[in-house]
Amino acid sequence: MVCDPFMGSGTTGVACVQLGRAFIGIELEPKYFDLACRRIEQAYAQPDLFIPMPRRAEQMSLFVDCEKSVSSDHAYWVVDAVIV
């Protein structure tokens, strides 16, 4: 938890958003408070450039090539699996 009693334009709040920390900002001047709120909202809307976006799930078959083999005692499957 980060508390900034003199928030100003909200630079500390923006840094907290980027680092994933909780933030409380206090500002007496309404124009600076509004500016800080806009900047912090924009920081929440901005994607993180250093953390890759999750890949979309893709339907894949586990078994690419399989064939059934039979021995004298039991039947079994020979499977080639693809691991991505």
C-alpha cells in the first residue's frame, strides 16, 4: 500500500498501477486531482509492454499419428504426441 499525501499530477499513482500496487492519493487542489485521476485511469487502460498478452486457446489434437499393435498377450496403441 502506497500513500501519497501530496498527489499532484499523480505520477506516484501511475507508477503504482504499473507495478500492481495499491495506492491512496490525497490532493487539495481540484485541477491537480482531476489531472491525476485522468492519468491514473489512462495507466489502467494501457497494456503492459513487458508482460506478453496471453495467447488465445487453440483446439489441437493430442494424437497426431497412432496405430494399434497387437502382441500375443495384449493390444496396445503406438502414439506420436505433439507437445507445443
